[in-house]
Amino acid sequence: MSYLLPSEFATKMVDAGESKLHMATRDVLIRAFMAGAILALAAVFAVTITVQTGSAILGAALFPVGFCMHYLMGFDLLTGVFVLTPLAWLDRRPGVTIERILIHWGKVFCGNLAGALTVAVLMAIVFTYGFATPPDEVGQKIAGIGHARTVGYKEFGAAGMLTILIRGILCNWMVSLGVVGAMISTTVGGKVIAMWMPIMVFFFMGFEHSIVNMFLFPSALMMGGDFSIADYLIWNEIPVVVGNLIGGLSLTGLTLYTTHVRTAPLRDI
């Protein structure tokens, strides 16, 4: 599968982060919109499979289809730029500043949100025949997920908030490994295999992905989910974004950069 050495793909991570930060705003928004939309559709796909087959592992095994599609098309998720762009700053690439990184994150967030919300509206129409009937079985399942993963955490107070944060951290540890996985091979097949494994793990384990949630929770609200927008923001989206940032940057980005780009000198025997 034309495997690249860690020292080679770690440098590609830094190059990718620098390239994204110099991208035109128009392109950032378009690529982020499409990434959010494709990942949202993949979430619908996975939930539909789970409902129709009764097999959660089958839904999780096929969810990575969406991640692979968006990455091979060169689109961007917030969870990916959380990992890559700070590395360009650490590597002192020209023109890369903290301000530029934060602005880029904001643009990608807005694009991902717009894409995910678009699919949420479209699928709510599909599930309810244009809001003329109650949601079908898949729609009801999504509404239930929205309640369980907002109010369900809220019931446990601080312990619930800690749980959300940790699930967010673990999620982007796996998702960022998928992002990096696409860089370890020069063939499409190799990229897909390397992306597939960690994405399947995160989805089956029920970890919290901020972009998937941008679809799930607004969609659940449209279909009668028993929670509020404030519940969604406070008891899911905001802590999940923070957890995704911590997990992706600390457990993948910084570790690979430190040991494979800024490798310590060899010890004398």
C-alpha cells in the first residue's frame, strides 16, 4: 500500500496545516460545508443501518464511508484542522500566527455547521414526508439519541460534564488518527484502510464528535426531541468541541510532531 515512514507523514501533517491556513476564505467555507454535509449523511446512513438490521456494529463498520469520501475529496472538518494547523505554528512556518489559526477554526466551524444543518433539514423532510407525518423509525431513533446525549448527561451534573469531555477527547484521538492515516499511504486503497479502522472504533464506542452532533441534535429537535437548544449547546456541543480539540491535538498532533519531526538526539550506548 506504498507505506510512508512516520518521519515522512509527520512532515506532511505540518505542510498540510500550513497550506490550510493560507487558503482563501471562499475555499475554506466550501470545503468545510461539504465535509459537514457528507459526514452528516454518513451518520444518517449508519443510524438507518442500525435500525433496519438491529446491528450496531454493522452501522459503525459502514459509517467510515462518509469520512473516506470527504477526505478523498479534499474537504475539511474542524476536528482535523484542530490537529494540523497548530503544528504549522509550532514549526514556525511563515505567516502562521495564533490569530490566523483561531480565525481559520471559526471559518471551518461555520462551514461544517452550515453543511450539517442543511442535511438535517433535508433528512427531517424525508423522515416526516415534508413535516406532514410523525417521524419514521429512523427519525424517532435520532430524536432519542438527542435526548439521551444531552439531558442524559445533564442528569449527572458535573460527572456528566466530565463524561462528555472525555468522550470528546477519545473521539478526536481516533478521528485524528484517521486524518493522519490518509497520509501514510500514496494509494487510494491504503488511505481508505488506514482511515477506516479508527473511525469505526470511535463510532461504535459512542464517543462524541462535534460535527456529527451538529447534524444529530438539530435533526432530533426538528423531529420532536425532548430537549432544548440550550441543552444541546451546554450539555453537548461546547464541551465536545473542547474535548475534540484536546484529544486530537495532544494525543495525535503533538505526539507525532514531537517524536517524528522534533526527534530527540540518539543516546550513546
